[in-house]
Amino acid sequence: MRILPWLLAALVVLAVPAHAETAAEARQAELDRLFKALKAAPDEITAAAIEGRIRTLWKQQATGAVALLMSRGERDLGNRAGTDALADFDAALELQPDLSEGYNHRAAARMELGDYAGAVRDIQAALAYDPRNFSALQGLSHIAERQGNWKGALEAWQHALDIDPRTPGGIERLEMLQKKVEGEAT
């Protein structure tokens, strides 16, 4: 049986080190390796697999009760029930105030409700806990775009691409934002 080189590399990257003392330390060490692999991913397919594992590890940072609230909030967001989602994410952050993804998801709920200032505050909190949260940076870019702040949208998107250069549609969006900024300058 022949193993594809990229699959073998992904399996090596995903291996958890034996020397890690706790689950949190092992998760952080794996995240560190995954972010290096994400930056070096040869294509979007490989990057998407790495992104998926990163998102799984982010979810695993939540306690059981918080994970339940986060899932409920995600379901509410999917059903366009922004107010309910906001309540779920508020409750999750009350229980676990250091959860970067809690702030990122609450930012999405605030954005759904048109509270861009609140969404930006939540994204800033998410990034304070995890500066590599490419999803939060992407959200920040979209908020800036909705507000007509093309330069801010471009800067946030560039930062997201520094972390995750193979973001699907990333280069196209970067080029569009660059054109908007250039058009703004004329």
C-alpha cells in the first residue's frame, strides 16, 4: 500500500508528543505544530485538513458545559436566531471567560445582530487570548468591509493570510480589497 507523502506528513504533524504532562499542554504543543504546518501547507486541501484539526482543538478547550452552550449557540446562529445565540455565548463566557472561540462566536452573533462595535470588542478579546485565531481575523475583515473601512478590511485579511495563506478564496479577496483601497486613495 502506497501512502501519499502529504498524508504521511499530516499524520506526523498530528502525533501528540509523549512528554506532554497534561491534556492542555499536549493540545497547545499540537496547535503549535499545526500552525507551522498550516503556514507551509502546499495546497488548499491540505490546509483545510489542518484548519479542521485546529478548530477541533479549539473546541476541545471548552469544558463540557461550555461545549454544550457553544454547540447550542452555533445551532442558533445557523437558524438565524442571533439573540438566542448571543445568550448562549454570553453564558459560555460567564463559565469560561478565557475561551478565545467563545469570544469569536459571540462576535459572529453580534455581527448577525448588527452590533459591529460589540463584535469588534469580542474579536479583540479572542485575539488577546489567541493571536493566531485566523477565523477571528477573517471576521474582523468582514466587519470592516461592511463598514466601508477598506484599509482595515485589507489589514485584517493580510494578517489572517499570514497565519493561513491557503485560505480558500484568500488571494482573490486580498486582490479585491487591495483594489478597493487603491480606489479609495484616488
